[in-house]
Amino acid sequence: MACCQIAPDVERPENNADKVRRAIAAGVAGGAEIIVLPELASSGYVFRSVEEARAAAVPADGEVLRAWAEEADRGGAVVVCGFCELASDGRVFNSAALLADGDMIAIYRKLHLWGDEQRWFAPGEEPAPVVSTRHGRIGLAVCYDIEFPELTRGLALEGADLIALPANWPHEPSQDGARPVLHSLAEMTAYLSKVFVAVCDRCGVERGAEFEGGSVIAGPEGGLRAGPVADRGVETLVADCELAQARDKRTSEHNDAFADRRAGQYVDALVQG
């Protein structure tokens, strides 16, 4: 598994698609079977207007995603990548695509929009999907979604071995040398549902906004298998992950993270939403 931490540029959208393609090619050349890239990798993040976001948007069935899928298929890889989506009805979404077998297999439109995203994007209207691939079952989410345990637990309950999460985490200076809580979110999400979690963050500065560059890959035991990047710059994280391990939910000789759930006894608002 590879997380390709790159730095898209909202002011040079014509370069972003090729930057993603080259990252996929490098991941394939390195033997990665699953490759994750950042949120809005096709466009950059810090828009100034609705018109700018719309101009940067591309259709899910268009040439940009097709070229990424074909690049991944050279090595039989599965790719999860964030992109700025222009829907057939004219709406613009913050989306993630799962690409495999030279084609676009699934699209997830971000449900939980952060900050100014609410100005540029329509919120998603469909649940986050779990997609069966040749390498395992992959659940899709995007950035802020990880802060909603109902969504990530739901993906795990639907059978996800891996939650792949493109992100654009803003940088927040650490307090007293403590590491960013964002890394812990990935570890705890992995630990609580006994799944793999791959967060591929972006890096760099865009229109004065600094990004965390905090890509990490966490295992079902809650530990980091790779990351974070030491200098928060451009880098590809790689980890060997046997996704079938996520199907064993036992936590002790007598306990199981899923079998021990007592859904009927929980607050209805948490169970039913």
C-alpha cells in the first residue's frame, strides 16, 4: 500500500492531473497494489469563488480519471484519489474515486463539508461505499469524515478491510511538542473497528494556507505502519498490509469488537442517526 503525499496547486490546475498520474506511476513501479492520493488532488483546495471551483471541476467519466485508471492498471493497482467533480446536473462535489481495472469503479461524494467547502461544494447524498477489489474490501471517506465515528464504524460494519481517506488537513502548530491529534484519529479509527486506515494528506502552502502533510497508514492493532512524514513534505509512504487480518475482530480469548456490540441498548440517536 502506498500513500502519495503531494502538493496540488489551485493556481496551476493544468499541472495537477499530470502530477497525480506521475505519482500513480511511481507507486506502480514500486510494487504498490493499493495507492491513495490526497483530497482534491485534481484541483487544489483554496478556492476564491464558486466560479473558480466550477472551472476546476472534471466529470467522473472524463479523460482525467480515465488516464489515472489506465496508469494504475499497468501494474494491476487500485487507486483511491480525491478530485473536484462536475456532476451531470451541474453541481460540484468534493469527491473520491476508486479506480481499478483501467476504469472508474466507484465514486464517493463527501458528506461532511469543512469550512469554506460549504461555499464551493454540494454535500454528498449517498452513504460512503465499501467496494470489493482484487486486493480487499475498501471503504471510502474524505478528510473531515474521519471525525464522524458513525461513518467509519459503518464502513467497518459493512465489511471494509481498509478505510482509504484522501485528506487536506490544515496545519495546526503543536502544543508543547505534542504530535497532531489528526494522526491519532487514524490510529483510533483503526483500533476501534480493527481495520486498516490509510490517510493520504496533501502538503505545502497554497494561497497562504499551510497543510499538515500528515499522511499515515494505521493497522488494526492501532499502531502506525507508516508515517507521518518527518518534514511534512512530498513523499510516498509504503506499508505491507495483509488486509485479511482486518476480518478477525477478536480482542481477547472471550471478546470480539463486533460480536460484543449491544446495538439494541444504545441511544436511538446513535443507532438510527
